[in-house]
Amino acid sequence: MIKSLLLVSLMAVSPGVFAQTAVQNPPRQIAPITISPEVHADGTVTFRVPATNATKVTVGGDWAGGSKEMTKGENGIWSVTMGPLPPEIYSYSLNIDGVAMIDPNNVWVKPMRAPRTSVFEIPGIREYDFQKVAHGTVRSHQYESTTLNRLRSLTVYTPPGYDQNSKEKYPVLYLLHGSGDNDATWISVGRANNILDNLMSDGKARKMIVVMTDGHAIIGPQGTNRMANVSAYEKDLFTDVMPFVEHNYRTKNESKSRAIVGLSMGGGQSLNIGLNHTETFAWVGGMSASIYDPETNLAKALNDSKKTNKQLKLLWFQCGKDDRLVANASELSAILDNHQIKHAFKITEGNHSWPVWRKYLVEFVPLIFQD
Amino acid sequence: MIKSLLLVSLMAVSPGVFAQTAVQNPPRQIAPITISPEVHADGTVTFRVPATNATKVTVGGDWAGGSKEMTKGENGIWSVTMGPLPPEIYSYSLNIDGVAMIDPNNVWVKPMRAPRTSVFEIPGIREYDFQKVAHGTVRSHQYESTTLNRLRSLTVYTPPGYDQNSKEKYPVLYLLHGSGDNDATWISVGRANNILDNLMSDGKARKMIVVMTDGHAIIGPQGTNRMANVSAYEKDLFTDVMPFVEHNYRTKNESKSRAIVGLSMGGGQSLNIGLNHTETFAWVGGMSASIYDPETNLAKALNDSKKTNKQLKLLWFQCGKDDRLVANASELSAILDNHQIKHAFKITEGNHSWPVWRKYLVEFVPLIFQD
């Protein structure tokens, strides 16, 4: 079908920059952008940002040694070279005269509620790499939450072969993010898809679906009440997310085929929801979890330890020794001991940061759905 | 399976801010973030950004009237209220003392090579809304480009029912982005998924798969040579992307079931690749296209107009009357007329911006795969 030709008008070509036509030889050049960060072969990294009028520019990230001052060079471009850094996926922010911001020349932005962080990688950690193995697919959805009366985002990882094996059903891991992040962060920064691909390829993990939800159920000022947010999030999870997932994906729908784990705020959510619903989740974890008054909020699970131990196949949580939340994790472990609730708790190296959480995922995923 | 309990150490709680424990009542409060942008019920919008040390802060976006100066208020928070604005999805940047940046309090960042732009919406354009209709799924992949010898991103929209109708095959629209953007932008800012969902629900468009690729084949300084980039992109498309898509998705693989259209740089790519491969793409479009020396680059199609007309089912392109590229579009139309190549060309309202491209998609999609 060819539509009729319609030539409404031929605009006059005005002088100056907008008169440039693309019908020329050589073609119109686009301005090169500042390259930042530039990761060098030796593991050093150069950051650059144009800021002609700035008086102080720094770059800070989740590497050892803290922020670095940048120095002003030609054309108002500030720069600093640091490292060499060991292999890792690094998060960092620029700070220009007191304003924390992403690196505006780096395409890799950390998905956040308030995005101030960029990401780069020093390659070399095999578990996080896109390797020559079968790959799963990351899918994004929006759904209308009847609980929260608004549109929400949902990210779902399906394992290699999901589309081809159209009869097979899979267990589901619910994987929760921290308070600064959103449902996209476990993929973009956490590399959950590569980690799952690689563990499955190595035969270390069962094939599973991973569901990443938006943990900020209550938005605005009321969102600062963490337990109110856990309650609203739990209702959205049970009423909206799980029915959506179990309707649209080929899921196994018994408790031994459902796991829940999260980091920081999401760890508080996963431990609270998981332990209060052992009939729904047999595998429960927490990474550097924000734990809220367990004697009160987990009373049901604590007081019926026999049932809790029977229904749970795994209760697992870890926290870094340099994490401000480590004392809470230890306290939770002691409370669980007092109530004779079986659990696997470990204090690890590290602080409250993504390098720790990626490692925890590599450790947690092989434990679940194993019987 | 319960792992053995391992308590490495119990950290002492140090005084000060890091001594805050989450095991308390009321739970630890998280700092409220600055709300920006705030869209009011009357269509006015308030932007806010904390920048204590700044001397000049402005906000500029794709609304009529250009940039607005912001004024400094309490706590070093700059703000301005503008509008009311008509319903639209708006892109905007803050500029703090000469540094263009995203709004660090707005979760909605435009996917770009060099991210400096945030997005918000004044609701009211039905075609762009998430409506109560059946919804497709957006899937993201990485693939190893053998052409370009690096890992690349790919975004794929599958229509409603794709997973359920496991035998059905679908035509494929290749939808290309502009030079500032990437393969995620047609979803995040272009709302291609909602537009497709809504057109299909209204019976205005055939069910189709939409493939959004990364148009920056050549990166770094050499990427400014647009025709070299088109050639490298074309090779990646034919050698890597299309085989990946046709292997992993249930596609119809004849030319009448393939369309290609893009905007700006992507329009130059879609017109060049489409017209040079009418044996592969029967439906070819360009939106505000960057057109590169058509007499040379499209010589094959122009000189065999009989074959070109026979193989093409649609050659469609549009450009806004206030777009600097409109003269090139008119010139291409005149060249096609000279060679008696059938085409549908229209100069529309608007300039070189996303509000125009979303409308073009709403117009283009119903035309393709219709016979």
C-alpha cells in the first residue's frame, strides 16, 4: 500500500547552524562526547567532567580509600585517574560544588529512586560476566496494583530454554532491592541475570524464574515508616504481584518452589514476609537486612518454632562485618536461637554495598530449590 | 536443607550515626528526598533541586518557550513553577552553573549515550497511556556481535498473547533510535509498548514483534562518520541481530513481514538499509531522518525503480516543519519523484523532538503488515 504523496511545504533553509543539511559529503559530524570513565588496561580509571565554572569537583565510589579530588584542565574539563582497582562492578557519584550527580558521559546509570550514581566495571569476576553459555531473558512489565491503586513496575528473569520448553514449570525466587534502588537494579548493577545464567550453566543452581518487584509500596513522606511500607508491600505482593506472575508465567506454586530474599530494606521485607508466611515461602533469606523489632514483627513465627522449622527448608541471612546493620543481624540470630529456630547466619567481609550483595546472590541461589 | 549456624563475631555498636539500629520502635526514618518534578492537578509543574553553592540554575525542556530560570529558596533548594503545560511526555535537563544534568530527584531518566535528560508526563494522551487492554511484554537481551566484536543490547517487544499462542508467528518491525539515545529509549520515552498495545486493542494494527537495536555500531571518535556507522550497523543487523531474533522468536521471515523505521540518525539508517534491501524489508519508513547523500547511497534503489516499486509495499517518511532536517526530507522526496519511486511524504507540525516521533509511530504502525 503506497499512500498518496503529500508535500505540504518546502521550508526555506535559514543561515547558520540550523541551515546545515545532512545531504552533503562528508556527512554532518556529531560532536564527540567527553570520555568518562575510561578504564585502562592496567585497571586504572580516568574520570572526566566538563564544568567550567566549578570550584570543587570530586568523585566518590564504593572502592577502598574514599573520594578523590578532581583537577581542572583545558577546556574546563576536570579529571582524575585512580587505581589500579581490583576487578569489580563499581558504583560512583560525581560531586560538583556540593551537588551529587551521575557522570553525565557514562551511559550506565544505576536505577534508583533519586538517581545520583553511575556504574563501571573492571572485568575479571567470572560469575558476573556474560559468558558463552545459554542465556535467560529479562522481561519488564507494568501492572495495575489494586492494593496501591497505581501503575507499578516488575522485572522478571526467565531461565535459558524457557520459551523453547513450553510445558516446563519453574520455581520462583522473589528478589528484593534496597531503599535507594528499584526493580531494575538487581539486573543493571546486581547482574542477577548473568549470575543465574552462569550458576545454571555450571550445574550449581536449579532452573528458576526470578521476580524483581518495586519495594517502595508507600511513596512520599509516609514511605519513611518502614514497617508500614513492609505491610503495604506484602499486600501488593500477595494480591497483585504473585497472581500476575503465576498467571503469566509457568510457575510451580507450592511453598517448596518459592523463595524470597532481599538486600537492606528488601532484606527486612523478605525476612518479615517470609517468616510470617512459611506456608508460602519455604526458602527465606536476608542480605545486610534492615531488621525491624523481630520480637514483635516475627512473633508468630518465633512462638510456633515447631511449625516454622517444619515449613522452612532454609532460613539464611548474612551481613558484612563493616556494615552498620551487623549488630542487628547478630541480634536476630540470637533471638532465633532463643526460640530454637534453625537458621544459617554468617558475618562476612564487607560493608553495606553492592559488591557484597552480588557475592551473596552467588552464594544463596545454589542453596534453594535443591530438594 | 538448613546450613550450620556460623557466628563469626558480634560487632560492638559504636556511637554516633552508625550506631543507629533498625531494631527499634519507631523504625529508623529514611531522609525524605526533594520532590521534583511535582506535577500539579492544573498541569503546572514545579521543579526543585538542592544546590547550595550554585549561582545560576535553569531548567530547559521540549516545551514551548524554552528554558526557565530557577530561584534559590530555603535550605539552598532552587525551584520554579511553570505551565500549565498541555498533555505530553516531556524531556528536560537542569543546568547548574553551566553543567547540564538530569534531575537527581526524578527516577525517570531518559536512556541516552550521555544521560543529561529526565522525563515527566502530563497525562491525557490516550495512545500513550497504559490502558485496561491486553499488554505485550518488553524483553531485554545482550548478544555478542560477531560483526563488532563486543557485547550489545537489544530490546524486543512481544505482543499480547505471544506466550499463550505458542504456535503463532508474527511479522517484525525494526524500530531504530536517534543519535543521542539507545535501544531502551523507544520504550522509556517513546512509549512504543503502550502505543502498540493500544493500537492492537483498537484493531488498528496487526499483531507484531518490535525489535529495538543499538544504533551506535561504531563508538568513540570514529562514530561521528555517519555513513561508516550505517554500514557497520547494517552488517551487525544482518549478521547478528536478525539471526538472533529469528532464532529466538517466532517470526515470519519474508520481506512482506518485515518493516524498518527509525528517527533522526535511525531514520537515515532505516531509509538507507531499507531501500538498499527491498528484498528483505517491504515496509520502509523514516521519521525526521538524517539523510546522507541519497543520489550516491541509494543509487541502486533509485536506478532500478521498477524493482524498487515492485518490492516495496510502503515507503513512508515525515518531518516537522520546524525541524532543521525538513529541507533534506523534501529533497529526498523530489529525488524519489525524479526516479518515479512511489512514496508517502508529509511535512507535519513540530520540530526535532520526541513529541513528534511518538505521533509518527502512532501513524506508521497501522500502515504496515496490512496485506
